[in-house]
Amino acid sequence: MVILLTNDDGIQAPALRELRAALADLGRVVTVVPDRDQSATSHSLTLNRPFRIERPEPDTYALDGTPTDCVVVAMHGLIEERPGLVVSGINHGPNMGEDVFYSGTVAAAIEGALQGLPSLAVSLVASRTREVDFAGPARFTRRLVEAVLAHGLPPKSLLNVNLPVAAGEGYRGVRVTKLGKRVYRDTLIEKTDPRGRPYYWIGGDEPVWEDEEETDFAAVSHGCASVTPLMLDLTDYRAMARVGAWRLEP
Ligand code: MN
């Protein structure tokens, strides 16, 4: 079986090597990733320009596109055999709470689920400025992949996994969680370029989440691995009757 490995951190991400090694004997691991960092590109698809695909080594492809592009090209002819599973990650940085809407890592797993494949997105809750060891997170991801292959996932469902930086022996447990609530403190920074024109940068401090029980954030802040099942049906069924009562007919 082909395991499609992708990410949004790009071909240079150190996590790729660890993950490829950890998954190697579960199937044929084919890596299709962006050729550079595409973090926070969400579910964007490249439709308004052509793109190139490099193959630096067998079963490894790098394309100048988004994580979603990677899954789409893998499913539509780049790989002769249809993948049986999508693993996206391991992202260097958290993807918890509402951040799943911005995440390229999660988007690639969503694309896998849209294509009908069991899919998981895995992120390591560690600052981007810090060098981290992905060997433990890769081993945990392998266990998850084995569980997903054994039990399957419901259709249009995927797993969003966030792992704390483990101290010593590993995680203090595994919690099945709900998405937490992000406290947004982003700021718009205005500076002036050398030619006297303003430029802008979306910045802010390290992300913060509300401390609420049963959430992804609560799990990782207690040293536990967080596994959040996500579903693709975003319909707000509670709101259907309310909106229906608005008498929108002319
Ligand atoms: Mn990323």
C-alpha cells in the first residue's frame, strides 16, 4: 500500500526523514511536498499558473505549490498506484483550535479525506525557533497510522494530532480531544522600506489558547498527545431552522 506523506513545512523539513523511516515498513512511503515553506496557506489550490515537480530521489517529489496541490497531484496521476492513506506533517508548530482553518498541514489531510482516504495531520507543539527531535513524534505517528489502518476512519473524517515536546520517556498519555479556542493577539505591524514606502507584516506573540477541559490545548499542556477527530461537514444544523425563519422569500 502507498502511504502518501506530505507537509506544509516543505522538502527541507527535518521531520520528513524521521517520519519516512518510521513508516517505511508499513507500506511504500511516497513523499509529495512543497519545495519551500507553505505554512498557513490553508486549503489553497494553484489554478492560475503552471507549476513544476522535481524528483530529488525515488518516491520523493517537491513541487512549487501548496500542500493541497501535493495531495491533488498525487491522487491524479503523479503516483501510478492510488495511495491508501495520507499523513500530513509532522508540522513544526502547533495546529490547535481555530488554527486548523489556516493550517496547510491540516488542509492537506482534509484534501486526503475529501478524496476518500483515511488521513491524519500531525503537529509538534514546539516553537519554530527551537530545534527539536522528531524521532519520538515519528514513532507515535507510526502507532497512530497502524491504528487507523486497523480500525479505519468514518467517511469525511480525519484526525488532527498535536504532540507536546516529550520529556524523557515520552508522553504522559493520549487524549481524544475537541478543538480548543484560540486567543488571537495578532497585530498588524507597519514599517517603512528603504524607499520610504510602508510595508506590513502580520505578527504577534506566540499563540495562546483558552484553558478549557477536554481540548487539544489542555491535553498538550498536560504533556499528553492530543488526537482530535475532525469532520468535513461544516453545516451548522442548529442554525438551519433559525435562518429558515427569516422569511427570505420575496
Ligand atoms: Mn507548517
